[in-house]
Amino acid sequence: MGATNIHWHGGIVTREDRARALNMRGATIWFTGLSGSGKSTIAAALEKELLIARVPCYRLDGDNLRTGLNADLGFSDRDRTENVRRLGEVSHLFADAGIVVLVSAISPLQADRDAARRAHQNDRNGPLPFLEAYVKAPLDVCESRDPKGLYKKARRGEIMSFTGIDSPYEAPNSPEILLDTARCDVAECVATCIENLRSRGVIA
Ligand SMILES: Nc1ncnc2c1ncn2[C@@H]1O[C@H](COP(=O)(O)OP(=O)(O)OP(=O)(O)O)[C@@H](O)[C@H]1O
Ligand SMILES: [Mg+2]
């Protein structure tokens, strides 16, 4: 269980101080969707565009973090929730530091994504933008793409509890960003994200 006798040590620098000094403002875009819907592809392309515009940004890809921070976690219900909880906490810290964070993780459960949102909203220095981006593509489209061959393995019974096949995916209730990758190409999806960040005043 959690430690007791913990006392929060506040800093001297406010978020506004940081934003003024470094000319940056943090936010998290949380890409959620089925495997193969395009989360990682869009996040990588968006990161490139943001850096060209000199916006400090960083990707937290669910797969990549499973090689380090989350290497102890598997795919049980409990571990999936813990995986998303850690992504939520880390993205919150990065956003607080003034970075535009691009999380890409299936994150199948609305309750888990809501918890990540709360981590941003309940920051002591005021809420940080949390933009849920639903990367939407029908299961058959994702399965026909199958960039990692995972659907084939799941259909052969070599992977159990695969999201969309024998494990649920809960589409976002009211995502800030909707990216329909069956209809829009990567560049259009990236442009939608950038427009969204602009309209919310996260980037100039
Ligand atoms: N509009 C689009 N946006 C993103 N990817 C697209 C689009 N159209 C086609 N694709 C293709 O779909 C595939 C998406 O794969 P990607 O690895 O990005 O999925 P993912 O959502 O990250 O999956 P996973 O949850 O398994 O990591 C790629 O092969 C990509 O080229
Ligand atoms: Mg991915």
C-alpha cells in the first residue's frame, strides 16, 4: 500500500513562470484505438511536424514503454490497467514540464483513460490539457493491415485476450479529437491534431 507521512514540497516556479521563460506549454494527446488503427504511425508523424515547428514534444508509445518502465507488466486486466495508469502519470509529469506528450496505447477501457485524464485535471498547479484522440478504424480494416501480424496470431489462438477479438475495446464517449483512419490519410490526421492544439492555445 501507499506510503504515509509524505509531505508535498512545492517549488518556487509557477506554471506561468515556466511557460514564459521557456515559451512552451504542455499538453497530452492520448491516442486510443484498436491495434493497427494507426496510433503509433500518427504519433510519430505528428512528433516530426511539431519538432519542425520547434514545439517540445515526446512520444510515449505503449509498446516502447513495455520494454522499460512497464517491462514487469503483461496483458491481464490488472496489468493493462496498471500500464495505462503509469502512462497517465508519466504523461502528466511531462505535460507539467511543458512538453506536448503523444501517448499511443490501445488503452481499451474508458475508466482507465478517465483516470489518466483526472491525473491531468487534478494537477496542483491547475488542470493540464488532456486531449483524447480516438483513432477510429473498423476491426476488419485493422485486421487487413495487421502491421505486426498480431491479428493472424490471435485468430490462430496464439495470443489470448486480444483487443477486438476476445477482449473488449470501449470507444471513447466524447473524444476531443476524432481521427478516422479508414477515410483520412496520415497527413490529414496529423493536420487535424495540429489544428486542435492551435485552437486550444497549446501551440501558436
Ligand atoms: N490514416 C492512417 N493513419 C495511420 N496509419 C494508417 C493510416 N492509413 C493506413 N495506415 C496504416 O495502418 C497501420 C497502423 O499501424 P500502427 O502500428 O500505427 O497501429 P497502432 O494503432 O499503433 O497499433 P498497436 O496498438 O498494435 O500498436 C500502418 O501500417 C499504417 O501505415
Ligand atoms: Mg502502436
